Amino acid sequence: MALSGSALPLREPVQVMRIDVITLFPAIFTGYLDQSLLAKARKRGLVQIVLHDLRAWSPDKKHFKVDDRPYGGGPGMVIRVEPVVECVEAVQRMADVPGRLLVMSPTGRPLDQQLVRQLAASPRLILLCGRYEGFDQRVYDLLHPEPISIGPYVLNGGEVAAMVIIDSVIRWIPGVLGNEESCRSDSFSQDPHFVKAAQYTRPPEYRGLKVPEVLLSGDHEQIRKWREEDSRRRAELRRQWLARHDTACGNQTEEGRAPPHPPES
Ligand code: 6GU
């Protein structure tokens, strides 16, 4: 609708992103979705998150079962193909773009900040969460979802991973953070070796630990220099610590305990 006269829009037009989540446990998401930044972003219409209970697409209208025993035997249960394919197809038709279909999987593409930014540029994501021993192979053959992993470990299901994706992605939607610079100055956003300088707030002294004098000085140029230096120092400590403990290869040893955060030695 065109506006005229004094009825000028107060804000820039918003960019809305839609995220659909398909899960057997939608209740896992509700506490998270209703808090903090995400609740605000949803209220302001910057992001729309729609939960879908996979059981609603179960062919079993009595017990709403969606899993079954694996052909060929073996432990655990497998999620059947029909409810998943029919649910995903129905969800894809619910909006004018089909969106990027992601399946949460420990063997998927590792989520990193570059992928987060790429996902944030999409107008729509559909996050498919599995449980049990996984989906029937035909889910992959028919829907070609992109498998995404949040790290080299196994979770009980994809729900926590989906929340990690949502949490990291919405930071990049314009207007979601109070300060547009915040997401850009995050550790890892500029380059994967970037570490933020230490932050302090009141009181100026606690248990003998004092806030660095320069931060109280009001001298912005000196503060900028101190932060740059502190950031470099921390990045170097982190690099040394990671090299010592070889964490990148998952070979963390007994003494590979994390240093106090941020690394001090
Ligand atoms: Cl995305 N899903 C599951 N089930 N386990 C995981 C994971 C995802 N990422 C790491 N482990």
C-alpha cells in the first residue's frame, strides 16, 4: 500500500525469513522460541518460525506411529518414508518458495560461520529433524535434503542442532540484533582466527581484579588500540592452546582441558 503525506513509514521495509521445522518433538522448541532476541524478532515479523509435528502425517491414525523395525534386522527403529515425504512436500507448498531443505545429521556438512551466512541469505529454510536410527533411505533419494552437522559428536536427535542453526542464522537477518555491527564483530565472523577483546562492566574492581585503566580513561583512540592489541594477544594464546592440544583433530588428551575462558596462558 502506498503511503502519502505525513504517513511516512517509520522503518525500512523488513526482510522476512521463514523457517519451517519438522520434528517428532515440537515442544522441545517452544521455550527457546519464546525467549529473548528470537521472541522479539518473531513479534516484529523479521522471522517466521513454523513447527510441524511429523506424527500428523503418520498413516497410522490411531497411534500416530512413524517408525518401524529395520529390514534386515539390527538395533533401533527407522523413521518411515511416507510421513516424511508427504510432510515435507506439504510444508514446501505452504509458501511461495520451496526453500532450502536441510536434514540434521552427524555425518552432514559441518556448520560454520560461512555456511551460517549463506543460509541466512535464503528466504526460507526447512529443517528436518530425525530421531532413532535415522530415516528410511528413500527419504534422501526422493527429497535430496542437504545434511548438516553441528559438530563431530552424536546427538539423540536433530532438534538441538536445528535450534543451533536457527540461533546462528537469525543474527544475520537485518534488524534482529539491536546493533547491526554486533554480528560482524563476533569472534569468527571476520576471519576464523579472530578473537574479540575482553569486555568489562561495573564494578571497576571485584575481588582484587581491576578493569584495565585505559577502558575507564575515555580516550577512544587509546581504547581502540588496547582492544586491537588484546584481540591479537588472545588470538595468539588460542592458537597456541589449540596446537598444544590438537583439538582440531579430536585428539584431545587428559591434560587437554580448556584454559579459563578466554585463554590466559
Ligand atoms: Cl545435525 N544431528 C544429530 N542427530 N547428531 C548430530 C548432529 C546433528 N550434529 C552433530 N551431531
